[in-house]
Amino acid sequence: DTAVSQTPKYLVTQMGNDKSIKCEQNLGHDTMYWYKQDSKKFLKIMFSYNNKELIINETVPNRFSPKSPDKAHLNLHINSLELGDSAVYFCASSQGGPEKLFFGSGTQLSVL
Amino acid sequence: RKEVEQDPGPFNVPEGATVAFNCTYSNSASQSFFWYRQDCRKEPKLLMSVYSSGNEDGRFTAQLNRASQYISLLIRDSKLSDSATYLCVVKAGTASKLTFGTGTRLQVTL
């Protein structure tokens, strides 16, 4: 069983479109995250939710809106996609602190 | 200055070699340190935590130097399967997030 699963694995879309990425974890963790890894492989946190409450919101354009319907799910909706949004987006989860993160396999987003 | 800096490599080493990576961090309030491994086109996975006294896990040894603000990872008897990018990761104090370095790429060859 996959511990942290995210869909889709690949997402190719046009500039200006709206898209969503879904994430689910079956580890019973209380904290979930979205990370962005750019073309230079720099992995940067975007958001963190603890028990459905937003606890970290880095400097991310408000076109990005996370939603956590329950502590096992954290989705990411992106409005008005731009070329610079092209990256790999990783969902992750942890129990308690962020020390041991379990990552999903990533969503490769390509904006054309 | 980046919060966490690593030599991007690549480090090309033959099988059986010993290789070491260093990483420096800028925030003196950093409390927790880790090495994550990321295979090509895969997600990062925790390799090991780094303790003040240094720690070893099989062929891997991690060390922390708080005075100079750097951590190191030593891999002995390199295997082909060790080829990956090694990410240095730092957590500052009570922060609820990790800060990742951009990674050091290791390529082990026959």
C-alpha cells in the first residue's frame, strides 16, 4: 500500500488554466505539506496543515490554494497557471514535527 | 547567503570508494539535521538523522560541527545503488518546517 499518494503523476496544461493536485496519506499522520521542486532541484515548502488547520503558508501567490478536508487529505488548487509554475510538486506527511517526512511520488506540472 | 549550501557535484567515484559530502548552514539556531536521499525522478527519502555526537548506519556516517556550522556525510565502500542526490536538511529550533539544500549528486561507476 502506498503511504502517501498523489494524483496525477503528470499534468500538462496551457497557461491560464486552473488545475488541482490531490494527495492522500494512510499513515495516520497529523501533518501534511506541499513542497515545490524547481528545475534547479531546489525543494521549498509551500504549505503545511496540522489536523486540517493551516500552520505554514510561505510566500506563495494566492493563485495557489490548499484545502484539507480531513487530516488524511491535502489538495492543491492552482488558478490561472503561469509558465513559472512548471515544477514538480511533492506532497508529504509527518507525525508531530516535520523531522521525518514521507513524500508522495510527485506531480510533474508542465505549463505550456 | 543560502540557508543551506551544498556542492552540487556531481561526484563521480568508482565502486568501493569512500566519498564524503559537506553541507553548511547559516542559521546558528538550527537544532536538527538530516540527510535525505533522492533518486532520479523520485521523491526524497530520509537517509539518516545527524546527532551532535555523530552517528553511523552501516556504511554511512554523519557528523555535525556546530562551531563551524556544517554537517557531513561519509559513504564507505560505495555501491552502484548509492548513486543518487543527497540532500542536506536543517530544522531551526522550534520551526515547524525543514529547509533543504539543493543536493549533491553522486554517481558511482563500475
